[in-house]
Amino acid sequence: MSQQEHASEYAPNSADERPLLIYLHGFLSSPQSYKCELLKDWLKESRPDVVFYAPLISPYPAEAATVLGNAVNAFVSQHKGPIGLVGSSMGGFWSTWLAEQYNLPAVIINPAVAPSRFMPNYLGQDLKPYSGEMQTYRLQASDVDKMQQLEAAIPEVLTSRYWLLAQRGDETLDCREAERFYRGQRQTIEDGGDHSFQGFARYAEALVDFLFPNE
């Protein structure tokens, strides 16, 4: 049973000095998303020394913050090797929130900078994961309040190290907001594309090198 085959089961190990890449998926997505699977397969083929971990993230902010916070805290405390984050869309927000707490490098792909602004559009609806899971979610006004609290915890001047990957053709989020938010950080902004970030495979090797420059 390799870590690539059962990524969500990886547990921190104080004797493990390998790089650990944590991938955080978007809103109502899953570890079976296209970019997550692509990166997992690329690592298995080209960088088997990198441990891959991709948790299922709840759409409820309080639950997601608790689960992700506890997991990354355990990794930082117990995993001996370097740790890096990759986050897409809503996962980009979570990656930033975690990176600022634990001083971790992160690659952010078409990120949601202020998710609380979009959450009211989903209130009162039965939400189903894009992955096809037999489960529904229903957000409440309290979830918007919690997300606002989490957003406020991120400093205006970012202290960690980021690489923003964004495409101007993103039909869901305006990449100009991300450009402003991650000002002063490494940025790759492409014309065209869409919210899924077309051609993501082109950056697999470079993003691993960015997260783990000395490995």
C-alpha cells in the first residue's frame, strides 16, 4: 500500500525525511479531482520520493478548519521532512490560511481570495459534491460568518512564500483579485484558460521544485 494509492491514510512519521506535498481541492470537489489525480500520478512516476497527501475537505468552514488545522499541525510537529502545499480554488484559500500559520510554501491555483463573498449564493440549497458522492450539504448564515473570521486571520501582508498560477479566462473567479492579494509573490498569469487551469500538467515539475528547492 503506497502513499500515492491511499494518500488520505498517510500518517505523520518522525522518522520520515521525505518531502510531503499536501494537495487541497476546491469547493464541493474531492481528492479524485482532475488536478489532484494528475499530480498524484506525476509524482508516482517522476518523483516517488515525495509523499502525497490529499484530504477530503468539508464545505463547512468550521469543520474544514478544524480537520485541516489538526492534520497540518500533526505533520509540522511530527513529520521530519519538508512540507509544501498546493491548493486550487477554495483549496487555494485553505492553503494560504495554513501557510500563514505554519510558515509553509504554497502553490496557489486560480484561488478564492475571499470565499465568504460567494457563499451567500449557496445558502438554502442542497449542495452535492462534483465528485458524485451520495451526500448533500446545506450552508447556513453561520457558515458565512465563520468564513469571514477565517479570512480576517490572514494578514494583509503575507509572510510565507507563494507561487500564484492563474488564468484570465477563469469564468468563476477574477484573477485580478488574486494578483493584488499575492502581490510581491511569484506569479504566473496566463491569457485564456478557465477555472480548471488548462494545461496544469506543464507545471508539475516546476511546482515541486518551488516547494522543495533543496531536495
